Amino acid sequence: MTAPAAPPSKPPCLILAGGKSSRMGTDKAFLTIGDDTILAHVVRRLLPQVSEITLNAPMGFPNPLGLRLLPDPVPGQIGPLAGVLAGLRDIQARSLEATHLLTVPSDSPFVPADLVPRLEAEAGDPNAIVIAASDGRDHPVFGLWPVSIAGDLETWLSDPDNRRIMGFLERHRMETVEFQMVETRQGVLDPFFNINTPEDLQEARRFAEELS
């Protein structure tokens, strides 16, 4: 008698919080929507979908949620690819059984509740990068990254001219998963809405009140 297949394990998640938030005057992750910070909204939506959550941020970064901090391995705040590399190398260093790393940004409070299963459904090629999309736009920071690409990413980032996330994605097979916009009485909400300006924050608060 054949034993039933083990259910797939949930991937570890890295929240990318290494940006400078220059347009907001403070770190966006700790601005509030309702009774919670933006980061707390992100964490709450991710917890049922992942095996663990680590925060890609410098050591000493404010950390009221007590998440494990993982700084960039490349100095100079060069962008999200440095965070991806940190997460992939961390999986290898801790000998985790995970084959992929999920990344999401710290400034998108409406992370879809089915983000991980939808991305995993398209991860048939174990070496393909799977990213989210909505309304005809790709969102590469919402991605499922195979651990197998860590070496190539490290080599890519060793060249200071290589910083664009889409430039790196073009080197690999990439799958895109389209997510539907969400209809609300406040208007149409992009599930990957990110907060960059005070106006964005006010809009997010209106959507959050409607969705609650």
C-alpha cells in the first residue's frame, strides 16, 4: 500500500523593509491603518500562508513585532534584490528544507490571502521565478524565488551596474500570476496597492475601513 503524499510545506517569507521611505519622512512600515501598523497588517495576512516571517532590514531597525532581522549582504541600500539574496543565502545557511523563498514588501497592507497557493500553483519548474501581477502590471517584489538561483544572483549583484530587478528576472524563466482587482464601495482596490505618499496612506485607510 502506497503511503499518502506529504502535504507541501509552506515557504519561509522575507518582508522587504530596506527602502528609505524618503517621500514619507518616516519608515512607512510603522505608519498606522486603523489600530495596526502597515507592517502588522502585512504580517497578519501572511502568517497562515508561510512557515516563518523574517524582516529584511538593518540591525537596530525598530522591531515591535519581534521578527528576526536579516540585513542586506550588499552595502548601500541597492534595492530589493539585495534582500532577496539575503533571504536565499539565509535558507542555505540554516539548512532549511525550503526550495523557495517568498518575498513581499513592507508597504502593501492588502496582501492577498491566497498569494502563496496561487504562486505555488505556477511553480512547476523548480528553477523558475514566480511573480504576482494585477491590472496588467507585474509586481516582482511579490515573488516566489527558488533557492537554486542564489549563486547567480550573488554574481549578478557583484556588478554595480546590475540593480534592476526586471533585468535579473530576464536572465531566468519567469512565470506570472494575475490577481483580480477587488471591487469595493470606495472603488476598485489593487491587492498589491503600495503606500508611497501621504495621499496613498489616506486612500489605504479608506479601503481598510471598507474591507473591515
